[in-house]
Amino acid sequence: MVMALISLLPWLQNCLSFLFSVFTTIFLLFSLLLLLLRSRPWCNCHVCKAYLSSSWTGEFTNLCDWYTHLLRQSPTRTINIHVLGNTVTANPDNVEYMLATRFANFPKGKPFSSLLGDLLGRGIFNVDGESWQFQRKMASLELGSVSVRSYAFHIVSAEVRRRLIPLFTSVSDGGGAAAAAAAAGVIDLQDVFRRFAFDNICKISFGLDPGCLEASLPISEFAAAFDTASRMSALRGTAVAPAVWKLKRLLNLGSERELKRAIRLVDELADELIRQRRKLGYASSHDLLSRFMCSVNDDRYLRDIVISFLLAGRDTVASGLTCFFLLLSKHPEVTAAIRDEIADVIGGSGDDELASFEQLKKMHYVHAAMYESLRLYPPVQIDSKFCVEDDMLPDGTFVRKGTRVTYHPYAMGRMERIWGPDCEEFKPERWLRDGKFVPASPFKYPVFQAGLRVCLGKEMALMEMKTVIVSVVPRFDVQVLDAGRSPKFAPGLAASIDGGLPAQVRRRSSGEQTPAHGAC
Ligand code: HEM
């Protein structure tokens, strides 16, 4: 009897594993069905049809331009993309409701954390609740402290003086760096500003210098892996159903394989940076990693924390600067006004002097020009939350539990109902009253988000951008080639221009006047 039972064991094993496979398959199919039912991929409305067939590309260069068009037409300034299960709004009342009044009902949520989870882990960008509160408290203490602000200003000024100005000078003289292009006085501004922002944020976050903006414009393995990882993570967000990228990840296929490889490299390099920081000592260092090291022992958590800061501080600043110089190329009158203000504040204090922190604060017109440029080209064009419980937005839009709700800073910057009939024009004056900068409500202008999760690096980012503008504009004429063409954005977490932004750089002689018309 016992022998008979033993002989049946392999058969029983086979039966059990067969049943297990059947059960798993049914479970997977059922989950897929639920996902499909939720995202309504069959929706036949004209918006969903245009989205699925990409027919909008016939009329619009970028998805954000098409959404802007739809949002302008909507009486509530809110639309639904049913196939994506996404409610998109450009209504400031809704934005205030999501980001402040009903903050707890609109967290980042699990779907977002899973999109970026492999890259960001438990970093501030990717978490809600206690872990977010802990990191937010620590980081706001650090980023708000006078010593860290002056440490950051010192780092940024040094990068401008030692690398950015010499690079522009050598390109203008037709030599140095990226040889062939530089010979014609041409350089890719987007690439330069990415390198610049990466050096700065690595120094501020880790206290270590990757030297990406050195004269030879070296290729940084870390920067390249980081680029790939954030691009591939952003690509996940464009899939009609999350099941698509999840299956690709499970099978290690295509973009998911590339993402895995890039993240492995980011991990190795981040681990090395953490090891180096520990070896060099952290108790008296001002960088963010050292500050967090004083209260966190877990190296994986430390890695996640600083990777979020790299993501936050690199492409955003680079995107802000790139689009600023694109707009400036088309507006010589703004360039001239900036030069006048700089000359008024700094005076003729010599070619080698950079503006001090106090002098930067006095430049209201430059500040207004930065805000105006970020209004038209926000580095974070869209930002999504997930609704926890059924809710009703102030404009009367019903939001079902689990729906993705997106506010759209790019569209909001181009809404006549917020900025008036000249909303598409680049006019720094709209931010000035009696020559002084006056901010707008952050819910109308959520370029740095708003409410409880407002960007923690806003002041640092503005300081970084202003230092570059105030150092470059009086010294060089920077003319973007083909500035008249509207930019085409590449998919990514922060807005970047497809193909970069080539520009001609020419050193100015002292006392030179700004031409009345741009070359475009
Ligand atoms: C022009 C440059 C920048 C822009 C437009 C910008 C914009 C934003 C936006 C829209 C968010 C919300 C993102 C989300 O919730 O998904 C955000 C969050 C954040 N930003 Fe920035 N940012 C900039 C630069 C920086 C810099 C330089 C740093 C760091 C040094 C930084 C640190 C952060 C952090 C830590 C958060 C997360 C805040 C939280 O979740 O509580 N940002 N930023």
C-alpha cells in the first residue's frame, strides 16, 4: 500500500504543478481583464481615437501641444483620456484642491511608485506617507539652511567661472572642446547645460565632482546610465496598460532589458560614491548625502535618497536654461534689457567678476524673464497623482477611486483665461510692478508644483539659472540655429528637446550694443 502511494508521488506532483499553472494563468488573465476594463482601451470618443491612432500628430508637434488645445476648448479646462484612465486638468481651482485642500486623497500612489520604483526605490520622489515626511523634513532643513545655500552658490559660481565661461570662450574662438562643431563657433546648449547641472547636483548631493563640463567634454558613464534609466522609466508611463511593461520586465525584453542594465550601472556607481563619501568622512561635510548619513545607516536607502535628488536637480535646471536661451534668441529686446539691468547692478566691475548672491537678488528683470520662460516651457510639463477615494473636483468633474489625475503646467502657462490674450508671448514685464518682481499664485503657475509637496530645490534652481544667465548674457551673443522652429520634445521625465539645441556662440567686446533684431 505504502509502496503504491510512493509510486504515485511523481504523478501527484505533476498534477499539483499543473493545477498551480492553470490557477496562475487564470489569475493573470483575470487581472489583465480587470486592468483592461478599468482603462477602457476600446473607447470610441474622438479624443481617444486620436490618441490611439496618433492622428493628432498631423496637426501638433508635441503631445503637450495637443493636450493644450483640448484643454483650451474644454469649458471646465479638464478633459478625460478614457483609454488611459487619466483625467487631465489645467484649472487652477482643481490644482489647489489636489495639491493642498485634499492632499491626502491625491498621493503619488502605487501605480506611480511602480513606474519609477526600480530607479528611484524609496527616494522622496517616489514615496508617500512616513518615508516621504522623514525625507522632506530632513531635506527642507538642509536646503533651507543658510550654510547649504551659500555652499551651493559657491559650487555653482565655481562651475561657471572655471568651466562654463572658459568653454564658451573657447567655442567662440573656434577651438577647444567639441572640436568640429566648436570650429564653427557652434555648440549644443542642451548638452552643455546638462553637463553643467549634473556637475553641480553631484557636488551638492555627494560632495564629489564628476567633471562632465571639463574642456574635453568627457563621456560620463554615470550620466549616460542615469539618462537611459530615466528615459526608459518615463517610457513605461506611455504604455496603454501597465501590464504591457510589466510583462516586458518579467521576460526581460527590449526597453525593459535596457532599463535593467542602466539601473545596475547606476547602482554600482552610486554604491561607489557612498563608499567614497564614508571613507572621506561625512560629519562636517555640507553635501546632502553626508547630512543624511548622520541619521540613516541603510546604504540602499541612502542610494535611493540621493538618486531622487540627482533626478530632481539635473534635467530640470538644464531644461529651464536651454529653453531660456531659445526664447532669448528670438527676443533681442529682452536680451538688451537683461544686459542693462546687469550693468546697473554690477556696474563696470571688470570682466572676471561674477555677480554676488546679494547682487543677483537685486535683478528683478532677470528674475521676471526666468519666470516667464518657465511659464512657457516648464521643465516638468505634466505631473500625476492617483485618487484614493471617489471625489469631485471644484469644476464638477467626478473622479473615480484609482483614477490618475494629471495637472498640466505646460497647458496652464498657455491658457488665455489665466494669463490674458497675450498668453503665448514672451513678456517678462507681466511679472513686474513698479520694477519689482511679483509672483503669481502657485496654483496658477505650478511649475515647481505647489501645496505640501512643492519643489524643495526651487530657490537653488533659480539661483543656478540666474548665475548662468547673468554670467553668460553680458559676455556672449548666443544665437540658437533655427530658433524660429518650435521645439519638438523627446519623451522623458523632464522636458528635453529632441536632437539638442545647437547655437552659435560669439564673444562680445566691452561696450558692444545689442542688435535690435534677432538673427532668426
Ligand atoms: C527649474 C528647476 C526645477 C523645477 C522646474 C522643479 C520642479 C519640481 C516639480 C514639478 C516637483 C514635483 C514633482 C512630483 O511631485 O512628481 C518637484 C519636486 C521636487 N524637487 Fe524640484 N524642480 C527644479 C529643480 C530642483 C532642484 C535643483 C532640486 C534639488 C536640489 C529639486 C528638488 C526637488 C525635490 C526634493 C522634490 C520632491 C518634493 C517632495 O516630493 O516633497 N528640484 N520639483
